[in-house]
Amino acid sequence: MKLSLYRVITRISVRTRIILLAAIPVGGFLVNGIAFTAGEREVESAFRTADRASDLAELVRALEHFEGRRGVLGAAAADIAFD
């Protein structure tokens, strides 16, 4: 005995059908909230990574500046030592 979709739907009570129809948007909001939270975490992680990269670049620039100064000071010290 094959039941048609119409017969399956009509065998379900009206109350149950209303509850099922009301649950669809609730499920959609739930899925949307999960997707939003996951995206928010990814964006936060990307900002943290960018901040770390910026800090590292700043440190490299400071070390290059220090190395340049040390080279100048070393040359001056060498000149003084040979005088």
C-alpha cells in the first residue's frame, strides 16, 4: 500500500502541522546564528594574525635600525682604536 503525500499530510493532526511549520524559522535562525558565530571567530582570528604580523614587522624594523646604529658606532670605535 503506497501512501501519497496528500494522505501522509492529512493523517498528521493540524496541531502537529502548525508546530512543524513554526519550527522551520526557528531552525533557520539557529543555523544563521551558528554561521554568524563561526564567521565572527574567523574574522577575530584574522585580526589577531594581522596584529602579530604587524608587531613582527615593527620588531624587524627596530632591529634593522639598531643594527645600522651598531655599525656606525662600531666604525667610530674602530676609528678611535686606530688613532
